[in-house]
Amino acid sequence: MLHRPAQLRPFRSLPNRVPLNQLNPPLSKLTGAALHFGRLSSSPEFDHIDNGRDDVLNRILWFAAKGRQPYPATLSGPATDDDDD
């Protein structure tokens, strides 16, 4: 195992680019796909850790990160697949 010496030089922090107290607007302010995914993520199945359908959560996260860029369904299958085996 290679051991690297400790980096003791100071670092510069970067300011937040996203206001941490305003991440999720109310559903009444959303339209289109944002409203669709907002409603999905508000469902009771996502109230607890490790609950919910993985594919739905992946699509919600994809939309949050990539916006309108197409979801890679060829790698995951259609949205109607049930992954609760």
C-alpha cells in the first residue's frame, strides 16, 4: 500500500451555488416534468430510508441533475418495470 504524506497546506472553501434553505419549491410553483417528479417524490413510499421503487427514484434524481436530457432507458428498461422482486 502506498502511503502519501499529509497535505498540510491550507485550502480555500467555495461558496454555495445553491441556497441550502430553498432546495424544493412548493408543488404549486412547479409545472410540466418538474411537477410530475415533484409529486412522485412526495409520495408516502419515499418517506423512509430504502423505501420506494428504485427506478422511480433514479428517474427523479436524473431529472433533478440532467433536466430534459433523455433518461438512459436502454440501460434500465421501461418506466413501468416493477423492481420490487
